[in-house]
Amino acid sequence: MLPALVRKTWRDDRRAVLGWAVGVAAFTTIYTSFYRQFQGAAELKQEALPQGMLDFLGIADMFSPAGYLQATIFSLVGPLLVLMCAITLTARTIARPEEDGGMELLLANPLSRTAFAGQRLAATGTAVTVVAAIPLLLLFVVVPRVGMDIPLSNVAAAGVGLIALVWCFTGIAFLAGAVSGRRSSVLAVTGVLAVAAYMANAISGMSDGWHWVRWLSPFHYFIGTDPLHTGWHPVELLILVAVGAATALAGVWAFDRRDVGV
Amino acid sequence: MTSDYAVLTEDLTKFYGQRRGIESLTLQVGAGEVLGFLGPNGAGKTTTIRLLLDFLRPTDGSATVLGLDPRRDKAALHRQIGYLPGELSFPGRETAGDLLRFFGAARGGVAWSQVTGLAERLDLDLSRPVRTMSKGNKQKVGLVQAFMHRPALLILDEPTSGLDPLMQQEFLAMVRDARDAGQTVFMSSHVLAEVQHTADRVAIIRDGRLVAVERVESLGKRAIRSVEIHFNDPVDPAEFDVLPGVSEVTVSGPVLRCTVSGRLDPLIKVAARHEIVDMLSAEPDLEETFLSFYYHSEGAGDASRAGA
Ligand SMILES: Nc1ncnc2c1ncn2[C@@H]1O[C@H](COP(=O)(O)OP(=O)(O)OP(=O)(O)O)[C@@H](O)[C@H]1O
Ligand SMILES: [Mg+2]
């Protein structure tokens, strides 16, 4: 039987998780299912936009199936959706109950501080992973059906990359909440980092002098390797997972060492 | 040795940055005892309680609860503690019943009959979502979750806040039952009347410092009472003025009025030299004595300023 706190966390987050899951699923299916119909429009879009803008949006070319998938699901809106889901759900692990006062009764359960933080994170981490895995699972069905000519192993690499990216930011969001106990800090810190990381990756592709910044950006490790064309890049994925794990552990450590609810 | 005490604090101190929460609080609560923890707003009651539960970490000093270290042994300790927060806020949106099932499961399983028994006693509807409940009914949910696993130690922060008088009586009966079952109760309150009849001892805290820890009866011994003695013949006030604890002596003919703090003995001994017709003594006003602690750390003697 799963720990009571894990089940309770899932029950409290049920609606939010369901909402995000439906949103991400709808977004993925709608964009990919209408691949053929979008083709014509995509060409127009590509001609209408200057190359620099396309680079910034992470759109290499929209004609090839891989380019189309990258442009629609994996470049901007897809990561944005799942990251927003991850950050808001993670803000609920510690910061939200601490701010609204529900923490007192949660923390009065017979668990050590570290076990408490660990179980909250485990519960939310699972929920976030489920949401982040939705594009991967749906693409496995949709890509062959609409006749996109991309190896499924490459789709898997990109989909898993999205999960790894989400883990990375979940860890960061958890650390921010565990240290500050404030939702606004979680949203601000993680949101700013996510935007900065996205910009760093985008800018480094546009100007040669800034090439090195990409190494600082989680987005580079997720999509800069171009998994839809080149397949798996385990080292890059492991870096994302490692950052997520390290920040999560730091969060558990920090939460064990501070006053709660002051 | 320490395990004879349910709660033991030594020089417990908590500063919030520069702001004082409590300072050098040394307090013992015996196992099986009911302690009323009294003090005005901002005195440090909640701070003390949250230190005992390891939500806050002391700036200095230490606390031992049920012989355990609040931080190191948190898991084992919290299994034996029933806690009612002073500012109740419930996690989630489920019904009272579902929420209590969670608390039960988290504490390793609690007989459901225990929960329904308490709910019945407090006249609480378990099928309603806690969020939609009135303040008093939320308080009842808080009380049920604190008592439901029959913890060795109950730590209750302003347990009666929001309860109507009938439910306050029921709550006090629950505390007495808990004591009879050998449980220790540490409850904070603002008013003496609330704990007077249930608590074995009261601890009074003011401005972060403990100003008195006394048995409820001895608080009565320090109480102020007004006394009126009717003699057969006129008496000389000077005879009574000098007595220890006697003050505000006024004599009109054969009638003497005065206030006495502490024991009546010296006054009676002197009065007995005369022929007494009648004697009136008001019940000692504990509340007044107690209020004096709120304003003057010395307590008895200055009650007139605090009283009406
Ligand atoms: N989070 C906090 N940050 C700063 N100061 C605090 C904090 N919590 C409490 N204090 C201060 O510590 C002191 C004690 O507060 P505490 O809440 O323990 O009082 P209390 O006895 O529970 O009062 P009340 O009867 O109003 O509940 C007060 O001066 C208060 O302002
Ligand atoms: Mg308080």
C-alpha cells in the first residue's frame, strides 16, 4: 500500500493534474492529427516569417515531418505547457500548504521532515511525469497513423527528452519551494530560469559569438541535439536528470533544516 | 528520569530574527498531567507549541517531549502526539470523513468507531466538506483528529476557540476523560475559567517569559478577597492595618471592611479578640488574580488595577 501522504497528495492535486493532462493531450493530438492540412499553411507561415524569427522559435524547417513535429510540439508551446504544469504542481508540494496553513496538520503526521518532503516530491513527481509523458505516448499512436516519416525511436528520444527537461525544472521548482516556502518564489525563480534558458538556447543558435551559452541551457540538452533527426543522446538526457535529482535532494536537505511556517 | 515528564524544556528560546518569540522558558509537564498554558496575545504560546512539535527550531535551549528529541525522533514522537493547531487550516477539499480517514491511515490505522464516537460526542457531521463548514465545526474536526488515535500527549492550541458553550463543556469533559485514561494534556488558552476546572496546573507566560507556574488551588491561595466583619462594638482600624496581607481597611463604627491577599488567618486571629456579630467573605476571584499576571509579573497585590 502506498503511503497515506502520497495518496492524499494525489487526491488533492487530482483536478489540476487532470486539467493539465487533458490540455496537453488535446494540444498534441490537434497539432499532429492535422499534419496534412497544416502542411499548406505551414509553408505560408514559413515564407511569411524571417529566418531569424524561425530560428528563435526553434523552427528549422516545417516541410519535413521531423521539422513539423519539432516546430509544433517540441519547440515552444509543448515545453511551455508541461513546464507550467510541472512548476505549478511542484509549488503545491511545500510552498502552498505552508502559505495557506494546511502544512501544520500535514507535517504533524508521523514522518521525519525528509520523509515528508520525499513523499510529497515523489507524489507530485509521478503526476508531473505522467503529464509530460502524454506527448510521447500520443505521438507513438499518431505519427504512424498520419503517415509522418520519422523513426519512432527518434520520436521516443524527443519525448523522453521532454520528460527529462520537466524533471530538471521540477527539481529546481522543488528546491525553490523547499527553501522559501513561498509560491511566488517558486513561480518567479523557476519561471525566470525557464525563460532565460529558452532564450539562451535560442540566441546561441542565431549569433556565433554566443554559441557557448547553449551549454548553460537545459533546452539545449533537450532539443538542441535535434533528437527527431539524430535520435538518442543519453549523456545530454542524463545531465538534465542529474540537475533535477541534485536540486531535488538539495531541496529535501534544506527543508530538513529550517523553520516551517514562519 | 526525563521520561517521567511528558514535556521538559530547558532555557528554550526562540527569536524570529530580532523579534523575540520566547526566551529562556524552563517548564516541566508531568506524565498524566493537564497543564493550562495561559497568556495574553503575542505572549509566545504558539511559539512554544510549535517548538515542541519541531516546526520551529530553537535559537537556544532544548526541549524533550515524551523522553524523545523533537527533531531527531519526529516520526516516532508524532505518532504519540495529538496536535490541534491554533490557526486551523485543512489541506484539500474533501469531506470531514475522508480527511479523518487520511489522518487515521497516516498514523498507522485508527479504529473508525473511535472517530464516529468523537464526532457523535461533538455533534459533528462527517459527510460535509470541511471547507464549507463553520468555524466551530472546523474546530470540531480539528479536535477529532487530535483525539482520535488516543495519543499519549495532547498539544492543543486554543482548543475552545469557536466552540459554543455547550461544546466547550463537552470538550472539557473529553480532556477529563483523557486525563483519566492517563494521557497528558498541554493546552493553551487566554482565559483561566476555561482551564480552571480541568487543569492540574497553570503556566502563565507573558512577553515570552514564564511568569508563574502554579497548581490551580495555590493560585486561589494567592487570591484577593474582600472581607467584611460586623463587631458588637466599634474597633480601631490601626489594629488591623498592620496585619500581613490586609489592606484597604475602612472602619465605620462597628463594621470593618478590608481586602485580604492570601491566607485569612492573621485577620481572624486578631478579630477574634473582639465579639463578632457577622462576617462576610467573598469568594476569591481567581480571574482577577490571574489577570494581574497579565499586566504585572509580580501577580497578587496589584489585582485592583487589573480588575473592574
Ligand atoms: N513568524 C513570525 N515572525 C516574526 N515574529 C513572530 C512570528 N510568529 C510569532 N512572532 C512573534 O512572537 C511573539 C509570540 O507570538 P505567538 O504567536 O507565540 O503568541 P501567542 O501567545 O500564541 O499569541 P495569541 O494568543 O495571539 O495566539 C509575538 O511577539 C509575535 O509577534
Ligand atoms: Mg497563538
